[in-house]
Amino acid sequence: PASDPDLVARARAAKEALGAKVFILGHHYQRDEVIQFADVSGDSFKLARDAAARPEAEFIVFCGVHFMAESADILTSPSQKVILPDLAAGCSMADMARLAQVEDAWAGLEDAGVADSVVPVTYMNSSADIKAFTGLHGGAVCTSSNAEVALEWAFSQKPDAKILFLPDEHLGRNTAVLKMGFTLDDCIVWNPRLPLGGNTIEAIQAARMILWKGHCSVHGRFSPDVIDELRSKHADLQVIVHPECQHEVVLKADLVGSTEFIIQTIEAAPPGSTWAIGTELNLVKRLATNHPDKNIVFLDRNVCYCSTMNRIDLPHLVWALESLAAGNVVNVIEVDPDTEHWAKIALDRMLALPG
Ligand code: 13P
Ligand code: SF4
């Protein structure tokens, strides 16, 4: 549905009143009604890189989810305040790795006698304390657009390195197996609810990739059957998916990449081409609207929004902007200094990677 014109006018007026004091960042999964107000829209990597682009802005309003706002707070100056318009905009994947669980897993790796050769790599989609744990243990953050180069970096840090990949098992497996030549046998899954993650000591010692048992509830829905079904209906269908999808889905797709990669691919595609896209629905709908000359279908039989991304709606954005304009600083995301120190080390290692 079209945005409420009254709320659009209020958001515009509040943004104008704040002027250079406010910088609005928006992830590609945000609603149309929200993304229209973003000064910069992007994938997780671009938003992390651009968070510090306006040092003069007093307020960074982050239209995305909690872990992204935390990263923006870590990467900007202490005088800048990061605002998340709805504090309930979390991420179910990030919630699947808690610090105490990861510390227990590390103790398990010590018991198995391998901790000295383990380098942690955490996906951006994790809480700041998991990023800090990663920084403290010599590892780096990665996003879906640089997972391969981050893993190459991590493997080069120690002889016979093993990677503890947090918290998305699918991104870890898809990158290691489909981009780096590892086999499925090189990967084990670490289930934090089981002793030694559900593995034998021998399996841990033999593994190269230790994949945390976490996943995205949105991307986990896409299934290989639907790809078969759509291919039987549409001649010359090309399938493009996000690497948070299950391995079986990515295996059947033609292309895999971050949200930014998906957008660039569709923009460059010839008119008349047919695409099935396996990522969040706000983005797929926007691509279909912006490219009426291409045939774009959604890779799921049912609706598939990210419910937490969707919590940032126009009423919340208006409320946050009007509060700031009235001098009332609401919903500040602030990472504590010790966590920030180590998490920044892990984020800076990612930002220093080539490419
Ligand atoms: P990217 O925008 O980095 O591809 O990430 C997707 C995602 O799930 C963010 O939550
Ligand atoms: Fe988290 Fe998945 Fe939503 Fe991204 S799409 S914020 S990974 S639940």
C-alpha cells in the first residue's frame, strides 16, 4: 500500500528541521515507506563502511536491525548517537549465538585440544559481544559480500587453521564448499545445546570449518523443490539467491550473493529476462516495481518478509525524527566501551580486507 501522505509529510518536515544533524541509513530489506527517507541505502557491508561518512551528523538514524545499529555505534565517533526507531527490531539469527554459549564452545574446543588453531569469524549478523569475542580471539567479522576473502584471511592466520564460523551455518558452508573448494566432510556443525556441540573429539580434530548451528528464519524457508517447479513453468529462468539460504537451494541456483549483488545483477540483466529471487520480500517487490521490463518472481509459495526488519515502519520513523527534532533523544543504541574496543578490532579487520 502507498505510504500515508500525512506521515510522509511529517517525516519530511522533521528530517528537514534536523538538517545536517541527522544521517539516515537504510538496509535493503526495509519497507518502501521507510527506505525513501534513507540518505544511504545498502547491504550490511556498505552500511558499515558508510556509517562514519557524516562525522558532522549528531544523530545516525538506523533503519535496519539491532546488530547493524550496534555496528554503526562502534564505527562512529563517541559524540554521534545511533538511533534505532524500534528497539524490538532484532534478528533471530543473531539471537542464536549468545556469548555464554560461545564461551562454552571455546572451552569445548580447548578440551578437544584444538583451540590454539581456531580462528573465529563472525557474520555481521551477530551481537556486539560476539564480535568482541571474535576480536579478542584473533578473528574478524564478515558480511555476505566478503565472506570468501574474510575466510581466506582467517585461514592464513595460523598453520592448519580451523575456523569457528558464527552464527550462520549456511553462509559458512556455502562459502567454504562452493567458493573455496572445501568438501562437506571438512565441515561440522556445532550445536550449542549438546556437549562438544554434538561432535566427537576426532571429528572436531579433523574439521576445517566448525559451523555454529544458527540460521535465518526468512532465508531458511526457500526450498529446492520450488526452484524445480519454477524452472518447469518458466523457460530460461535464472535463479539468484542470498547465501543465507540452505546449501541445497544454493546448489540449484544460478547465482548467489549479497543483497547489493542481487540488485546489481537485476539492474544489469537484459529486458525480457526472467528471474526467481530468493531473498527478503520487500527487496524482491522493489526490484519487480523498479524493473517492469524484466519478469521477476519470488522464490517462495508464501509471503516471506523479515518480521523484525518490518518493525521499522513509517510511524516509528516519524516518531524518532520528531522526537529528535524536539530535542528528545530516543532509542539510543550504545555499546559498552570494553565490548566496543574488541568488536571494533574485529570490524576493522574486515574493513581492511582487500576488495
Ligand atoms: P546483506 O545485506 O549483507 O546481504 O545481508 C542480508 C541480511 O540478512 C541482513 O540481515
Ligand atoms: Fe536476521 Fe534473517 Fe531478518 Fe536478516 S533477514 S535481519 S538474518 S532474520
